[in-house]
Amino acid sequence: MTKLTFGALVGLAMTAAASTAISSKAMAQDAAAGKTSFNKCLACHAIGEGAKNKVGPELNGLNGRKSGTAPDYSYSDANKNSGITWDEATFKEYIKDPKAKIPGTKMAFAGIKNETEINNLWTFISQFDKDGKIKQ
């Protein structure tokens, strides 16, 4: 009975360790997939060190930023007055249908409907701080 209990504990420990390794790997894959998904955004947005506003604002430090506040970007009144502070839930709702979330926005993008792609995109975008550096 003692050998059986010990064997079960060793098995559980090994499963937990493997699960942690898989979870870390999955997170890295999510950011990599999100970077690929961000290609849809590149025509209008920049992110990372040295990012500048384009047709749309740069997206560094988006998590926690109030809508309509990227420096030197000319936002629509709808965006400036939306009252939104960007976080994961708000971004995920917005990216599905930007014009539904902020009626009157200048953003001309049909949206992304695939939940996995949205999750990956958020993982990629939210890793950048306001200076465009990847958070540690």
C-alpha cells in the first residue's frame, strides 16, 4: 500500500510538472500566433520599440490606457469620449466589432471573430509596455 501511494504521488508530481511546462510553452505559442495575427493590424497600427502613429494610434502599453489618449494621434470624438480604459475583456469585445463597441469610431476594420485568434492577439499586444519594451 505504501509503494502504491508513493507511486501515485510521483505520478501526480510528474503530471503537474509537465502541465506547467506545457502551459509556459502554450503561452509562448499564443504570443507568436498573436504576432502573426497582428499582421492584419500593421497597415494601420505599430507596436514595439520606436512605434509611431500611423492611420491608427501606436498600441504600446494598451492595457490600462484610456481610449483616445495616445500622444499626437487625432482620435474621433467617439473614441475620445467613449470612457473606455483598455483591458483584456474590453479589447476582446472591441476587436470583434469595433464600430459596435464604439459607434462613430474612425477604425475601419470588420473585426476578428475567432476566439483563439483574439486571445492570441491580446497576448501579443498586452506584452508591450508604454515604451514598446516587452514586459519581463
